[in-house]
Amino acid sequence: MISNLKSRNALSAINAVLVLARSMAHEGRSGDVAAVLDVAEYLPMLMLEPADRTEEFRNQLADLAQRDSAFALALARFDSTE
């Protein structure tokens, strides 16, 4: 599970990951897209687990942002306090 306070942010972050993956696909970066989609398919599973996986969820986003700075958007959405 993800902390109740972060559920909406988590969905917004997943949206950003998918939008950015689509952009990468349009650029012909199929190898990168495959790696991003591996993470994108894992994120909802973290949300469904009974144990708190908020930190792991954030770590996955941070790893994506480290690989490609465009994914800092997803991390920022997750970390948002709004």
C-alpha cells in the first residue's frame, strides 16, 4: 500500500511516467521505453500490497529520474504537498 496521504500523488506520478514513456516511444527509444514500462507496471502493484510500500514507490521514481531527468516530474508529483 501507499500512505493514504500519498495515494493521489502516486496516481499522478504514474500518469507522468506513462506520458513520458509515450514521448520516448515517439522518439524511437524502445529500449528505454521497455525499462520504464517495467517500473510503470510495478508501481500499481506496490499500491495494492498490504504492507506500506510508500518508500519503495518513491525509490522507483527516484531511480527513473536518475536514469532520465525528464522523470523528475513524476518524482515531483509524488513528493508534492498540494
